[in-house]
Amino acid sequence: MSNRLFQPVIHQMKDAVDKTFGVLDSTFTVIACSELGKIGETFGVDASIAAIGTDSFQFENYTCKVIAANQGSSYMVFVEGTDLLAEKYCNILTVAFANIKFYYDDKYDRSNFIKNIILDNILPGDIYLKARELYFNNDVSHTAILIRATEPSDISVYDIVQNLFPDKTKDFVISINETDIALIKETKRDIESKHIENLAATIADTLSGEFYTHVVIGVGTTVDNLKDLARSFKEAQTALEVGKVFDTDKTIVCYDNLGIARLIYQLPTTLCETFLREVFKRGSIESLDQETLFTIQRFFENNLNVSETSRKLFVHRNTLVYRLEKIKKITGLDLREFDHAIIFKIALMVNKYLRSNPIKY
């Protein structure tokens, strides 16, 4: 790509610049030059000198300057000579090549194309045209995985995830913001969700175990075409937001496994408030103390089994029965009855949802 990008422009500028000039890649190898014979030569540039960035510097009989790049590989312009004219040429050429690279990346970069899809920055009708232009295979499926760092870290999560998935023709790692990294993973059409969940767990374990960086990961559904990637990505976002409310102890949250929590998350808050008022006619849910709420939680976890719950709580069976009767007196709901238990369970989730005030996409 690089030679085909820069060499035609250099050929057009050759007559205007009366010095030898060209472009080096990140290994300081000449990839394009006004003298074709120099292409392929490697400069012995000191990497620490090249890291100056915006300032031009001299090396042997050349003036060099790094081309600013917002993504992808870095390149460097070199111009023969160390005088003021060579420096001016170098500055002008750097600006020109930086703009050329920017427009090329914007038009032809596959990761940028995928990013535009998941962020809804491209019209649906243009997706297929762009996909053909970039030679995308439409016969494969993809799954959106959203990785969110829960605390600031000196480690670049983006770089780590890129190293875990180096095949940039199949898997796309995209920086969304300072905390979120999207991984668009190529998958099989009939892949089971547990395999994607295991992959997400491997990413989380690697970041936590080797780099001491804690993350939470949301997994969208697998989609069969590019235009549905935006939906899969939004599902991954929703999974994280719903998980933040209802599954605070989980590191991996899959959209497919959200269950009733997803329905509650989509309800209007006014409807939720009305539901709670109707359920707790005798008294507010806030009238239940922490010990009572803990007892209710354990009762649900043990499938409404009084004997098993009392054993797990290390209390006498009659003590648990007394607590359940107390709950019935306060709320009017007998948790030993399946229908009442369902209503109470949903009411607890609705109350938790209202108290969290989550962000919706």
C-alpha cells in the first residue's frame, strides 16, 4: 500500500523539488523515492532521534521528519541536504504526505470502515458498496465484543487486545473512547454463545492476570452480515449497562443471557414506579431491612425451599417461617407461593433498576 500511495505523488513532485527526497517506513527502509534506485535501502537512523516527532532533524546528509498519523503505521519524509531549503522542503512534503495518508486511511482503511458501521456513521446502502471496494467476504459471521476498563491504568488495553488478535484481515480492534475497546471477531455461523463467552473470559483473564488491569466485557449476538454489526455492538453496550445494574459481580455479560433483566431495562421509569406501587400496597419496599432482604435473596437462590434455605442461613426452620410470615404481613405477598415469589422477584429487580438510573443507548 505505502509504495502505491506515496510513489505516484513523489513522481509528480519530482520536477518541483530539485533534491532527492522520499519516504521511510517504521524500519527506516526507503519505500518511495524520487530516485527509484534508492527504494529498498535502509537508513541507520537512531530511533531515539526519530522519536522527536513534530521537529525535523538531520541525519548524515539528509533532513528528516515524521509524518503525523492518527492511526496505522508511522512514516518519515527525508530530503537530501541539511540546509534551510532542505528543511523547508521537508516540512512542506510532510504536510502533503500526512494529508494524503489521512484521506487514504479514511477511504480505504478496513478498521475505519468497521468503526463507521458500528457507530452508525455510514448509510446502510453504502455498506455493501464499500465492502466490495475493500474486498470484504460477506459469507462470514461476526460478533461484537465490548471491553471496558473499570479503572485507569498505565497499560494500553488497545495494544494488548491487538496483540491477542493480530490477524487484521479477520478481527478488528477499535478504540471507542478512553475506556472502551471494541473487538469485532470473525466467527462461524453456527458458533455457540459459550465459545464466545470463553473467548471473552480469556481476554479478561489475560488483562487481569498478566497486566493487572480489570475489565468488564459485554458480548453481542453473532450476525451474518456487515450491516447488522451496529446492532451487535449496541447489544454489547446494553449487556454492559444491564450487567452494571443486575449482575454487578459478573465480568462477562452476554446479551443472550440477560433474560428478564433486559425487559426491565427497556421499561419506562414511570411504568416501573406504578408497578411497585401496585405490588406494595400495604407498605413500601424500603420498609424491609437488610436482614430481611438477605433472607429473601437466599430463599430465591434455594428455589423457595424452606428447609434448604434455613440450613444455608444457619437458622431454625421455624425462624425462617416466622421471617416469611413477617414479609407477608408487610407486603401482602407470600413468598412460599410461586406466583407471589415471581412478582416479588420482579419487583426487587425493578426497584434496583430505578435506583441505578442507568444510561440508555
